[in-house]
Amino acid sequence: MKAEGKKWFNALKRFIRECREKRPILLRNDLSNEAEIQCRIIGGSLIAWLREHGPRLIQERAVEAELQNFEKDPYIVFTSESPGLVAAREILSKGPANIAFLYPVSSRSGSRKILIQTIAGTFTFGLSSHLLTKIR
């Protein structure tokens, strides 16, 4: 990883630790029945995304890294409310170090702005409702 990528990655890890301290992810046993069902649905969707889109994303990024001098490995941040984060923790906790999971960032609360200011530096981010990937 390039120096600027390491700087970004380290800032992201600090941000994740701060987020976990402020709002820990619930234990699965603490979910309501409704939240448990949501956990299963979101977990299934996450697994499907990782199987169907993850490999292509990694391949495309490797090509872009060669052509445009990008970082080779993308850093993926999955955002969801408690049921999705419980599922993500179970699915991703032993996975690659370049995938994280956080509560959603919202422009209403200013969290999105803080997230971008905290870890962006010269980087920009592609946002969707459940995926934040670092792009250059």
C-alpha cells in the first residue's frame, strides 16, 4: 500500500474504533424478533454481494491500479443499522482486513461530513446506501 493509502487506512481504523466506543454493535441475542429476521435478510444480501460483485470489484480495481496508478486493493465499508451490523460482524469478522462495517453515515446528523473530513485527505468516496468504497 502506498504511503497516502496507509495514512487513509490508519485514519479509517481510528474512526471505526471511535464509532465502536460511542455506539457498540449489539449482540445477536439482544436483537428483537423483528431485528433477527432483518439480520438474516441483510446477512444473506451481504453474502450474495460478496460472492457476485466482490470478485469483479477486486479484478477491476487491479486493472485500474495498473492503468491509473490507483491503490490495488479497495477498502469497502458496509453501513447498516444494528441488524445488518450484527450480520456483518458474523460474516466479515474473520474476513479480509480491507472490509469494515459501520452504522450509516447521514448528512442530516453531519456524520457523513465528519467521516469524509476525518479520513478523506485527498481522497474522495463513492457512497451508496450500503457501500462506501474508497476511490481516488
